[in-house]
Amino acid sequence: MASNDKPRGTASLGIWSNIGVWAGFGAAFGVVAGILFNNVGLGVALGAGLGVAAGVVVIARANGRGDS
């Protein structure tokens, strides 16, 4: 069984940093997709947006199960 206890002195990142990580990975994926389609700006924008949307869905599902 896993423990949800954090080591002493660690900061709670909260939901906003978690969404930021999803947006960052989405933007990184968008750069690759943008290079392939010759439009990096559009790729980054769409990638970040899709990353945020995917992150919200994953977080909502985890909270619904109680695994957050």
C-alpha cells in the first residue's frame, strides 16, 4: 500500500503546477509536430492547449477515483 505522506520540507506543487507540466509537454510535442508541418507556432499553441485539456481530464478522473 502506498503512503501519501510527503517528506518534511517539501512544497506542495498544487494543481496549477501539474497543469503547467501538462502544458509544457504538450508544447514540446507541438514543436515536433510544428516542425513536421512547417508551422511551429501553431504546433506549440495547439500542443499546449491539448496538453492542458488532457491534464484536466486526467486530474479529474484521478480525483473522481480518490487517487489524487
